[in-house]
Amino acid sequence: MKENEKKYIEISPEKQVLFHNHVDECIGTGRMGLALQKEYQEQLKLVQDKIGFRHIRGHGLLCDDMAIYQESFEGGKRIVEYNFTYLDMVMDHYRKLHLKPFLELGFMPDSLASGRQTVFYWKGNVTPPKSYEDWKKLVIAVLKHLMERYGREEVVTWPVEVWNEPNLSCFWKDADMAEYFKLFQETYLAIKELDEGFKVGGPAICGVDDENWIYSFLTFCREQHLKPDFITRHHYTISEPEQVGHYGYAQLSPSEEGFANLHTTREIMDSFPEFKGLAIHITEFNTAYIPNCPLHDTNRNAAYIAEQLSRLGDDNESYSYWTFGDIFEEKGVPFTPFHGGFGLVANGCIPKPTFWSFVFFKRLKEKDGHCVFRDKNAVVIRLYDGSYRGVLFHSTENKNTGSGYVELIFQWEAEREEYCLLTECVDEETCNPLKIWHDMGEPASLSEKQLQILRDGARPFLCTQKQYSEERKLETKFLLKENAVIYF
């Protein structure tokens, strides 16, 4: 993007521009057991009140801290029991917030696991089951319980994803493709035998050797006469981070490279006649793939993600931001409220700039209308009442100059003489709680006064002004500073 670029855009009210806005389909969470914490629940309520997602997906459904799988021995006899106490608490909370789970099956309960390999601070077991029969019984027991508690018609609308990132050896022992395919087949067939209404998919891979994994997975499904209901993958967009102290610093990848990589999945799937057009769900996406990258807390992240939200619907039925909040422990309990966590919300219920990118795109769906313009800086919707809404963004990726901006000059057909223009701006000067925290001296423990200042500084700058048309034409100017996101 050139410094101080000026763009003239003529809006035709009848023009129909392709734009699939799935911003609210799914959101990510830390492991399920964290949902029992008060701060977690408060952050999720804030996200649901302001954005309102339909599904939530996270790790750890079957891990030992959820205590579902219970194995003991009496008189030399093995006894298996299922405990749904915490499962009910978590699911009840999600349902209270109008969230449907996107069920990720993992990780392995320790007493059911074939090995001791674990991942993360909280030690999720990533080895195959020592007994596939016991694994299937566990999965079916969980699904049956959910159907009994919430009703069959409801629960079969909860997608089921088999495992997480099996193409990485840290998430699946040896990244064993054949063993994962066995896990998928055994699980898929067991669930379909329970109820054909369930939607089951995978392989939930990240961008490592992804083309080979997608092609091989579909080939396996073809050979075994399996018909997955959807395909899942993940999407992260940074270079390898440099670790300095508690933090990992990374450069953003060019957005076009990421979109091109995602499109290869669509092309591979469509090369199989039986899988052509099958839904793709991105069950995790963000910029950085580590939970201690300062990029996540910045306006740069917000502008880059805004561009992602403008285009991810081109090939994908959903794209789940990883994660809604910073109650998250993959690398341990965070030391400070701003620590580069994945969340849209920092601890203390402080919205980060990226939170507003989601709020703004959700507003484009609040009333019926159609897209009349979309490019690298803007999405504009015309509502059926004749008004317009839009999200504007200026992602500099890694190329800040300190003074560059983009000026967008829209020209509209006017139906009356006087209009009101409302804008909400999120940029490094108007909505930057990270900067406020730095200026405060980076307190690790916030006082009530400091917390309120940070929340006040985490709001968009709202402005209104009169606009007057001339000869049935209206011209509206927007100045987008570097890494700005504006809703109008």
C-alpha cells in the first residue's frame, strides 16, 4: 500500500458483489475445563453480548480435568464409569449464552491412552487409545448423555470434529497419518451407527504438509466408502516467532499467501467428484499460533483480521477465531493482563482492538441487505431501507511508516438533501488499551481504577456529522490511519 494513498469509489445501489459473511458462526476457547472459572464466564458473556456467536469449539472435552472417563479396579476386575458432572456445568453455561458446541473429540484420557506423551502446561495426552472399543464406547456415552439432557433434535446440530492437528507430532504421536485415519474411521462409523443425523468431520490439520494430508484423507475416505460431512483445517499467518523472555515476536505473512493456501484445500476437495462443494470449516484461525505473541493485542492485528473477515467466507462455511478470551493456559497461567494472548478480550474483561473488528462485521448482518462494494480496504452493504453500512480497514501488515494513511472517497447516489454519517473508529490513537497499559508502567496486577481506565480506553471513538448532497450526489471521505478499522 502506498503512503498517503487516495481512492475514489463510486457506489451503485443496484450492484451485487459476492460477500459471504460468516463472522459469527464459531469462536474458539481454551480447554473446556476452564469454562468453570468466573473470569472465563464473564469474558464469554461480554463476547456474546456484543458479538453473539453460534458455536464454540475448544480442546480438552475428554481430558482428565473434565473427569468424564473413570477407570478403576476392584478384585482384579476393571471397572469403567462415566462422570458427566463437569460436562453438564460447561454445556449448561454455553447453552445459557445461546452457544452450540462444535465438539472436538480429544484429547485422550490418561487411563485410556496407549502412551504417556502430552502437550501443553495442562498435559493433554496425544497418544492413540489402547483400546479402540473403549474409545468408541466413551464417545458414544458422551453423545448419548448429551442427547438425553438437551434433546436429540438439538444435539445432532452440534458438529463433531475428530481430534486436533494430527499432522503435528506434538498433537498426535509421531503425526502418524495411518493411525489418525484409523481413529477417524472407527469414530465416524460409531457415531453414524448411533445416529445418522450427526455431522462428523476432520482432519483438523494446520498448515504443515496440509495439501498432502487433505488429499490423502479424502483418498482414504473414498477407498473406505466414508462420507465426512465437512472438512476442517486451521489458518495461521505469521513467520516463525522469535522467543524473547516471556514473549514470541513474529512477522505477519502477506495476506494473499494465506488466502492462496486456503484455496488449495477447496481445489483438492473439488477434484474429488464425491467431495466437490463439501463444506470447509476453519476451526482455528488467528495471526500468531502461540499464546504469548504481543501482535495479538495490537491494532495491527485488528486491521489484518478485518481483511481476513472480508474474504474468509469465499471458500469456507465458518472460520473460528482462536480464541474469545485470555483465560488460557497452554504455556501456563499468564503473568500480566496483556501478554500476547489469543483472546479477543484481555483478562479483566478489557476488549482488544480485534474484538471490534468482529463487532463491526457482525453489524453488517443485523439487517437484510446486499454487498455493493468490496476490496482490500472496505466492505459496504446497502440495506433494504436505502441506508448503508460498511467496515473500512487499512492493514499495513509489517510496513508501518508512522505517517501513512489511505483516504477513501465514496460517491453515492442521493435520494434526499441531508444525511447523518455515523462512524466508530479503532486505531492506535483512539482505541489502544495496550498503549495505555504500557504508559501505566505495565502493572501485572491492576487496581480497580487502572482497570476502569483500560476499559474506557478500549472503546471505539464515535463521531457523527451532517452530510449534504448536491445534484443528487453525495461524497463521503474517510481517512484511514495505519492499522485503523472504521465502522460507518
